[in-house]
Amino acid sequence: MAPALSRGLANTSLASLPPSSSSFLLKNSNKVLSLRSAFLPQNGLRRGLSCGGLKWKLEKRDNRISIRCEAGVAEKEAGETSGEQFEYQAEVSRLLDLIVHSLYSHKEVFLRELVSNASDALDKLRFLSVTEPALLGDAGDLEIRIKPDPDNGTITITDTGIGMTKEELIDCLGTIAQSGTSKFLKALKENQDLGADNSLIGQFGVGFYSAFLVAEKVVVSTKSPRSEKQYVWEAVADSSSYVIKEETDPEKLLRRGTQITLYLREDDKYEFSEPTRIQSLVKNYSQFVSFPIYTWQEKSRTIEVEEEEPPKEGEEEKPDEEKKKKKTTKTEKYWDWELANETKPIWMRSPKEVEKEDYQEFYKKAFNEFLDPLAYTHFTTEGEVEFRSVLYIPGMGPLNNEDVVNPKTKNIRLYVKRVFISDDFDGELFPRYLSFVKGVVDSDDLPLNVSREILQESRVVRIMRKRLVRKTFDMIQELSESEDKEDYKKFWENFGRFLKLGCIEDSGNHKRITPLLRFYTSKSEEELMSLDNYVENMGEKQNAIYYLATDSLKSAKSAPFLEKLVQKDIEVLYLIEPIDEVAIQNLQTYKEKKFVDISKEDLELGDEDEVKERETKQEYNLLCDWIKQQLGDKVAKVQVSKRLSSSPCVLVSGKFGWSANMERLMKAQALGDTSSLEFMRGRRILEINPDHPIVKDLNAACKNAPDSGDAKRAVDLLYDTALISSGFTPDSPAELGNKIYEMMAMALGGRWGRLEEEGEEATESSEDSSTESSAAEPAVAEAEVVEPSEVRTESDPWND
């Protein structure tokens, strides 16, 4: 009960008790507690009350006893027993194996990590030399050199950076997951006078050990300007120890910096000791490192040499002094250093300093393109997330249709402090419908995993994605508003499908996507029109944006659904690409105007004469019921149409079912579900034109001869014809063909005198048959049999 008491009294600091009562009440704003005498101590309330870890002080006021809370928390009992402390132990060789082979997906990243370490060493030296110029000395320029040796199977990476002392070797290379760079940054931040340089790359302290991905032995020779001695660190893969010794060989002494030699494994020796392979890796991962990177490459040059002319035939050899010499050119191969990172990171410069030609040249080099980009944007974002970026719209769309739906296009190259991280993203930085955009993104704030290969999902990434998408739309909007309309026309031809896909997949950016859409219309069949222009051209009484989805522009122009709208000068969008209808259905509205499909039921044009409609409907009610009776379940109902002017009838879809165009597309799906076709097809409604002669004749037929076979056949043919003209596919094309042939025979029978000619031919044939029958026997008797060998022709070459 003590804990219950303590909880009940926790909010009660003062309570009044009657002095002569064995039970008393404690009141607060929420509860009334009754404390019986069983809770009171034996000696009463003279010395106070301690219960449930709470201490209460007794006071007497105006013949009443008051209890005041002195402490609300019980004092901890002193003298807790402290256990024995242990430190975690690890099998170093196994831990190193896990770090090397579990963090990295590709072996080739070892070069990126080692070059990044070398860049950090050069950055440290440059920073420290500001206050200590003596550190630079006369050791040469700040640079990195990489020399592969295919014969010995080694790679040597040399930098002229800060180097390491013996203690730093033990501290940095001998301690796994301890980053010298991060310690350096921490020291800078603590020293406010020096400030902090955030351009250093390393942070986890495991990048160096990626060398064991390809090397069975690693040797590090380093010379610090703060030490007179040069030390060598040596370790073997799968070992738990390393060796440090002083360098004594004069030929191997360094003036300053670090030299790392990798003795490659047998499996990796042929791939990573090739100079061309090393060159391509440097260009891919470390092309924009701020220090020059030289690689040892084989080159060729043309030289002139003098050669003796060989003696002609029959001539005696002349002495050496008299021999003639001629000059010839030869191609000579040699080895020399070649700069691998000559392309400068254009995004690090101010946009005001960069010319248009520089952006185009960078685009072609970085993405191996031959066409100039249609548009580009260069920006820097600051605040919660800081990054720099240059984005491009390519001059040509993807040739492969798979690239349209594949978000992994490798078009966005992610850099962290100018070091390439990855171009393999699955929608983290750009949505799928903007996967055609190419560019580079460089940030210091990206949350990466330890291997720096995988972009981790976080709020920073979501903010970055949002800003990249917004900048991309701004770039496309500027292109659409430019004076040169051909640029946006070219953009739409190449990438219009992508934006329509965005209408389906990204509802949050509908306001940005919709103004960029372009369509052909009934008033603009040659030039694409924007929705803004469509809305501007709308009449005062038009309250909706009308569209028609078909398979081609030609079929859209001749569709019967358009007749009344064209007559009333109402513009209609033509949706002729397969994705168009789905995209428009996802938009639903634009500038408070609904999108309306004119091939579906309940089409309202806004200026109907209700009295005339009612009279026409009453006049043709009997015909509609009669046609529905003839067609049965083929149609849901038959009604008088508001959209026809020249066609006799049209077949429209239900409001909530598939249109004829959508039904055609779904049937064409290779992996479509046939069971859903009947469910989603929706109902079909036959609309008739009361002003058409065929409909008027059928109206008379249903009143005067409702059982006429010709009238019933005409209704069937009318339905099948409406099926095709409305964009549907007939269930039995052959049966439809037979009906058409039958009607053609009825219409054309005897029109051009064919029956009279057939009668004369029949009379002549009967007379000829009687004459031939009387002369048949003598003709057979006089017949002569000629042998094949006796047959001769006038031009027979064998008749000579």
C-alpha cells in the first residue's frame, strides 16, 4: 500500500486533519483519499509521518493538524556494490577481414580510398604550412603519383603530404577504425584561433585497410617534416601484427610524404597492375581531387632517324664513308607521367565566372556525350543542407525504351568533397520520371555508410531530393518560356513521356508538371499546345477541359465523338500516346477546370435546349427500347445522343469503366489479366442521332414492321459499325465481314444490268449444250491419236 499512498499524495502538498479523528481525508483537485488509522504510526502524528519513501511534516494551525510534504523522492541507499569492469576483446585478424571484405562491394574502390588519404595528407600540410612555412621545405610541389608495375605485380602510390612520425604510424595505421583526419579536424575545432578546414575527406578510419582487398602485402614508407627519420610500416593480409622499422636504404629515402606499395594478389595482379586500368579508375573516382594526380603511362612519339640505303642489285658494297644515308620517321614507345585529373570541378566555381562553352565542354567530357545539352542549371544551396550541383537536360532522349522506366540510369554522379561516391541510385536523389536528367551533386553533409558506397535514407537526403527536383522543374520551365520554341519542341519529343509518367507517380508536383504538358487539339492539329493556352481559348460557357484518347492523330480527327463539339467551336485535346489517358486521369483538374472524356456517357456541353431534348426523347423512346431488345446484353441501354451531327450512332463507355482506347491497351498487355477485362470494361451505351436518315427509317420500321428481318439485320450491322467507329474491337471480325457482304449484295443487286446479261448467257449456254450433245458421237469416231514422239515444231533444232 505504500506505493499507492505515495502516488496518491504526490500532488498534495498540504492537507488538513481534524485533531480527534482516527481517520482523516486528504483532498486535492482530482481525488479525495481516505486514510484510515491503520496507516498511522503507533505514536500518532506527533513526530511526523514517513510512508512509501515520502516524508511529511506535521503542523498545528487553528486547532487543526496540517501535513506538509518535505521530500518527494526516497533517498537511495548508499554503498552499492560495484562490479568488476572488463574491456571487449577482438581477434584482430578476423576483425580486419570483416572490415575489408564486408564493407566494400567492389575491389576497385581501394584506389579511391588511398588517393583520398593522400589528398587529406596534402590538405593537412597546406593548412599547417600557413602557420609553419618551414614544413613545406624544398620537397617539391603538392601532388600524387601512381605507378603500376605489371612485371612485378605492384602499385606504388606516392604523395608529398604531411607524412607520419613513428608514433603517428602506430596510432593511425596500428589502431583499426581510428581516423587521423577526424582527429585532426577535432583538434582544429577545439583550437578556435586556427579554425577548421572541412574539405578533408576521411572520417571512419578504415579506408586504408581497403588496400587488402587486392594486396597480399602492404608496405608504407613515410617521412614527416617534423621528424628526421623515415619509417617503414609493413603488414601482410590475414595477419594480426605489423612491423615498423627505420628506413636505412639511401635510394628509398623520401624528402617528405608517404609512399604506399601494394603487392597484388595473384587473382588481381593482371587487372590492377595495368596502367590503363589505373588511369580509368582515377578518372572515375578521383578526377576532381584538388591536387594533381599523375599516372605512369606508356606513350608513343614520332622521331626522325638516319638509315643507310641498301645497295641495289648488281652493285658492289661501298665503304662506310661513301654509303648514302636517308632520313625516315619511326614511332617510338616510352614511359612517362601523365596528368589524370585535368578536368576541373566546374560546380565549385561561381556561376557568374563560368561561360556557356565551359558548361557544354564539361558535359561532353563528364558524360561522354557528343551533342550539346538543351539546358543546364548551376546552383548552390545553403542552410539546413549544403551542396553544389550542375544539372543538364541531354540533347537526345534514350534510344532504349527500358531506360524510360529504369531509375538506375547512372546519370547523376554523387561526389563528397570532390571524390566520386556512386552513380547507382534507385530513386534516392531523383524520381524515376526525371531519370533522364544528368549532372553532378557534391555535398559535405551526405549520410553515407562506412564504405561510402550506399546513400543512407535520412531527412538530409529527402531535403536534397526535394531541392534537386525543384531546380530541375525551374530549368524545364525556363526552357519552355524561352524565345526559341524549337528547343522546347525538341525537349518534348525526347522527354515528354517522362513528364507524363510524373503525372502518375508524383501527385505532389502536379502543379509544376501540368504547365509543361503539350498536346495536339482539334484547333491545333499541327502544333502542340499547352494547357494554359487551352484555358485561355475557352469560351465563357465552357466549364471543362475536353479530351479524346485514340491510337493516332488521324483516327482522332475522324472520331464521331467530336462532331457536335467541333460544330459548337469547342476545342478538344487529342491524347494519342498510350500513357496520355492515364496521366490526364491522375491530374483530374487544372485551374479549377475538370478533365472530361467525350467518349463517355453523360456529356454536358452547357447550352442544351431542355424542351427540345424532352420532345425528341419522347419521340424516339419506342425506337430505343426496340433496338435494346434486338441487341440484348451487348449494350446497357440505348439513348438519344447529344454529341452527334453527321453519324447515325456512336458507342460510348460508362462513366466509371474503361474507355475504348484503354480497353484496347489493356488487351495488348503481354502479362495482362484477362479475368479483369470483363469487370473493368464497363457498360456500353449506344447513342443514336435522331436527325440521321438511317435512324428515321429504323424508327418507322419499329412502328410499322417491328418483326422485319431486314430491319433487325440493319440494327445488328449498325451496332457493329458503331463498335468499330468508336474505337472498340469486334468480337468476330469474320462475322462482321459477312454481314457487310450481304448488305452490299442487297444494295448492288442488278444495279448495272448484271441480271440481264446473266439471263442472255444462260439462254446461249442451253442452246450450245443441245447442239454439242447431238454431234458428240461422230466427233469421237473421227479423232486421231498422235504419239508424243511424232510431234514436231517448226523451230525444232533436232529436225535438221
